[in-house]
Amino acid sequence: MINIDQTPVYTCKNYGINNFAIDETLLAVKTTPYTNCKTNVESLKELKQLPQNSFSKELDNLTKQKNNFAKKIDIGKTNQQKEMIFDFEQNLVDVIEINIEKNIQSKIIIKYVSLKNVFHSATIKLNIGQNAKLDLIIFCDVQNVNANFLSMQINCDTNSQTLLHLFDFSADLTAHNVISNLAGDHSKFHFDSIYFGKNKDRINLNYQIKISGKECETKMDVLGVLDNYSQKNFVGTINFLKGSQKSVGEENEYAILLSDKAKSKATPILLCTEENVDGKHSSSCGKFDEDLLFYVKSRGITEADAKKLLVKAKLNKIISKIENVKVKEEVFEQIDKLF
Amino acid sequence: MNKLESPNHNFYDFKNDDNYEYKIKKGLSKDIVEEISNRKNEPKWLLDIRLKALEIYNQLELPVWGPDLSELDMDDISTYVKPKTDKKSTWEEVPEDIKNTFDKLGIPKAEHKYLAGVEAQYDSEVVYHSIKNEMQKYGVIYTDIDSAIKEYPELVKEYFSKCVPLTEHKFIALHYAVFSGGSFVYVPKGVKLELPLQSYYRLNSPESGQFEHTLIIVEKGASLHFIEGCSAPKYSKVNLHAGCVELFVKDDAYLRYSTIENWSKNMFNLNTKKAILENGAKVDWVSGSFGSKISMLYPMSVLKGDNSSTEYTGISFAGKGQNIDTGFKVVHIGKNTSSNIVSKSISKDGGVATYRSLVAVLESAENAKCSVNCDGLMLDSISKSDTIPVNSIENSNIVFSHEAKVGKISEDAIYYLTTRGLSENDAKALLVRGFASPISKQLPLEYAVEMNRLINIELEEVKKND
């Protein structure tokens, strides 16, 4: 077993937040070139210098040696919507670098879809230029995939705004490692994440936001649903580094437990070496309010539909922010599939 | 501009001559452990525990998390220092220098005014003990652990090391190898003590350690408030405190455990405290951490019984050169259990304050309720405040919430108060006092002499610099 967790702080290992381990054989995948990406991005170029995979050296080596899709996107014009859809039936190790030039606004959707029992690892690097704005949706419909790794590094320049929406309808093993650097003054990073766990899914989420610029703003909302024997381990870190005066950071995490066997572990971390900041976090979990469920059912709605309604209501905090109607509908479809 | 000062530790920083009857050689070895045991004339079962603990200590590594403990070298620490007195039952019998020490700390006065019983430990042994007669009439036992081992061997053996096992971590293993002193309290069924018991620990000897063991059993329906205070003068080299507190709270019993810790800034405070609660039991923890160079302190409640509950209210202050890593752990096992955690930390002058906690709700913990609120206040830009709470939930039928904030004193609030005629420092002092008030309210003045004094001293320093 190899430990691939890179949380910024250690705790007593009995708490289990630093020991996300996987079998080495899981990384012994074979890949063939992937050419099935459907995209309307004109400026797709070969990526020669691969960004580092933020998980661990093992996944970084895998990315460098076995990647079968490595592209760079330079967005120099404000655009309506760009899409990249990966429909894959084979092992996929993709690497994408997106550079948003200064003053440019861009909306991008990256979608991963697979019905096969295959392996997926994505390494995505975002560079958001000065005064630029990026609205990025990453959608993973990979419920039969045996392992889905998502490594992201986001660099936010001065006055940039990044909205990242991450929807993951989980594989047997899901792992996210998202590191955002707000080095530019007045940069903003808003991050929403929704995950679903069912059967015996294992979900490991490690989200880090490092703030070193002045007057930056960040907000992280992580909502999820866990059913059956699924397990989730969430570590969310907001790190106010020296120089981040007058920055504001907020982190909220909530997990709906649909089953008595589901397990939720959450470690919302606040690190602070700068006095003049405002940081807060909250974490909560539980099942449906029984009274509320009863009330909805008493209106003639079946139990399954009532639960769907309540899940949608709980997740609406994030879903309502999605401007793309099609993506919104797909999220609702996934919720419907749960019941 | 910010003139808030750290607590005035000078008050506690008075030293007596290192005048002992016996001071064991520095270091840690089987010989040293056996010598401590022989000096106390202990039964074999206890020596066996000590030796087993030493074995475990040598096998375990230092933690890879938390403050850096590399400065701690057991070869520079004497683990047993016997003062030049045995345990006395009146202050007049206690040697002058030791008596003066506890006089300065206000212990005899507090005993007279507010307490049902007092125990005072100086270096490695208890030097004074008393309990009001009526307590003994009800069958309350309050004595030092060494006496309890001799006078109540079966009772002690039944509970000793059953709450905090030898393998818990490296410094508990060290504790069990060299423990000396500490309190034993037994409150029989249905007995409710109106007045608290207090034990005070003073470490005077340089380059030494204090390893007291406190064992408290509160039987069914009984009630107790226990206060623990500690301090030491400052030396240039490291002193070590690795005590252990084991609390057994039976069905429908209540225990309030209050600690005001004010170790000197050369002290490594690696203390362990745990309570096991049976059906309907309740334990309230109140904790003030104002001293030590490095503190790693995480009191813990195990809500084993149905309908058991626990509350933790704690404040820590990390000043210059201090790294205070503290928090609370609670494990929900029984049905209908509840926990409420409120923690405040203040850091200034480069101090590092870390809140580190665990909330674990196991599968069996139906209908558990848990609420955690931790706030960090930074008084300047050279300090650090970290919050690392781990929440592990394995039952869906629970109500759980956690929230935390970190930041500085609100500029708007300071401005508002200065427009009301307060100086900037008075305004800051008022706001810091307000920040700490949920904790200071838990301890009535007459019971928490030390804690309120420390908060007040800190705030008086603010006014002095005005």
C-alpha cells in the first residue's frame, strides 16, 4: 500500500486523515492514445511540459509516463462557453493546462463520462491572468470506474476571479487533490463541490486554498450525499499566509447520510499566520429531518420522491449557482438515479 | 499600537533553593524505574506496570505532528525529586520554604474559604493533605495516590491504568514508568460534595519532571467538583510535566474537572486526561492554559453509557516563545449522548496557538448530539493560530455541527468603544475580556482563584501600558 495523501498538516495517525493509502497495483495501468475528446476549443495545443500531479510522486510518475491525452489551452478571447467531453471506455490519464490571459472572461465545461470499469487520472493546471475571470465546471459521471483521481492546481493572479464547480458522481474510489494559490492581490476563488457516494465507494477529498495576496476572497462549499456503505474523508484547508492582510476565507461542509452504514470524516482546517484576516469554517452532517420528511410524505409524495426533493433542496445552495441549464439538469438526473 | 501584554508570569516565577532530600540521577533506565518503585515500597503489580511502560516508551517514536519536541532530552531530566518533608496534615508542620510557596499561591487561604479538601504536591511528592471531617463521614476518600495504593489496594488496582492505557502514546508510557504523587478520590454512591476538592502541583527543582497520577472514581448518583492548579518557576533548561488523569464517572454521577495551568516558559507540558462516562453520567471540563513553552494537551471524554454527556470549555493563551497545542476529544458510543465544546485561543508576540480536536461518533451512538465552537484571536501579525478539528461520523441518526473563526479584534468594535471615551488599550482589554468571558464565567471567583487572576493580570498589563 502506498500513502498518497498530501494534507498540509499532520495529526495523530489514529485520526486517519493522513493515511489515504491505495494498492500499488491500482497504478499499474496500461494506456493507449486517447483521441475521443469532443471539444469546441480551437486553441488546443500539445502540452510539452507537464504540470506536476499534486497527489504524490507515484501518481506524478504515472502521469508523466502513461498519459494518453496532454493538451494546453490558451484563452486569449472572451468566450461564451467551451467544452471538453471525455467519453472513455479505456484507461484515461489526461493532463490539461488552461491559461486565461489577462482581462479575458471564459466559461469552460470539462466532462468525464464512462460506464466501464476502468482507471482515470486527471491533472489540471489553471493559470488565471490579471483581471481575468474563469467559470469552470468539472463534471464526473464515472460511477462504474474503479478509480477516479483528480489533481488540480490553480494560480490566481491579481484581481482575477475563479469560479470552480466540481460535481463528482463517484467511482469506486474517488480522490480529489485541489490546491489553489491566491497570490495576486484582490483575487477571488469560489469553489463548490458536490459528491455522491453509494455502495462501497471510498471518497477522499483534499482541498487546499493558500492565500498570500492582500484583500483576497475565497469561499469553499462542499456538499455530499453518502448512501449504503460509502465512506468519505474530507480535508479542507484555508491557509492565510503572511501578506494576506484583509483577506476573507470561508469554508462550509455538509454531508447527508442516507444510510446507517455510511461514514463521514471531515477535517476543516484553518491555518493563520496573518493577523488582519477573517477566516471561518463550519462542518455538519446528519440524515434528513424526520419531521420534514413526514411532512412532505403527508402531501402524497412517495418516500423516494420525498428524499429526492430534500436532497435537491439541500444541494440547491450549489446547484442554483450553475448558469448552464444542461449541467443543472444532469445534476438533478444524478440525484434521481440515487433513489 | 497594540500594547496588550502577555500574562505576568513573574508572580509565579519565584524559586526556592533546590533543597531536596533525594534527587534521582538524570536519565531514564530500568534501574531508575526500579529505584523509584523501591523508594515507595510498591507492590509487585505496580513495578510490573512501570517496567512494561518503560519497554513501550523505548519502542514508540516521537509524534510526527504537533510542536517540535526535539529539545526534550530525557538524559537531562531527573524524574524523581523528594522534598525534605513527608506528607503533613497541617500547614504549620510543612517546612517554611514550602509553606511560603503555597502561601504565595493562595492555597491555604482558598482552603479555608472555599474548599472541602486540599492536596499540595511539591516536586515529586505530596507535602500537604487535608479534608474536612464531614467528607470522611460520608465515606469520601481523598488522599495521595501513594497512600491509596497502600490503604485501598484493591480499589486502586481495579481502576489504575484502565482508563488511559500504557500504550496510548509515548509520554503516557513515560508517565507510567516514573509516576509519583497525584491524587486519589473516591466519592461513594449518592454523595454530593457541595464544596470542591483542590490539588495543586508545584515543580520547583530545575531540570526535573513532574509525573503525578490522578485517579478519581465518582460512584452512582454522586457529584464532585475537582480543581487542579499547577505552576513552576522559570529556568533556562527544560522541565517536563507528563501527568495523567483518569476519571471514572458512574451511572448518573457528575464530575466537574477544572484546571488552571500556569507552568513556566521552560516547561514541556505533555499531559493526558481522560474520562469514561457510564449511563446518565456527566463530565464538565473547564481548562485554562496560560503557561509552558510547549503544551500538548487534549482532555478526552468517552461517552460509553447511554444518555451520558460532556461539556468542554477551554481557553489558551500563547505568548512569546510559546507553542500551545490543545483541544478536546470526545467519543460517542452510547445512545442519546451529547457533547458541547467551546474553545477560545489567544496568540500574541509570536506565540503559536493550535486547536486540535477529535469528535468521533461510532455506529452504536444513536441520536448523538454534538456541537463544537472554536475561536482564535490573534493580537498581532507575528503570531499564529491554527484550527485542526477532525470529525468522524459513523451513524446517520445524529445532530452534529462545528464552527470556527479566526481573526483579530474588530477595528469597528475598538473604534466604537474609543468613541465612548475608552482609551484604545482599555477598549482592547474589554474586547479580550469579552472574548474570554464564556470560560471565565464557568468558574466562580472563589473557586478559580488562579484562572481569574491570570486573566485579570493580563488585562491589568494592558491598562498599565496605556
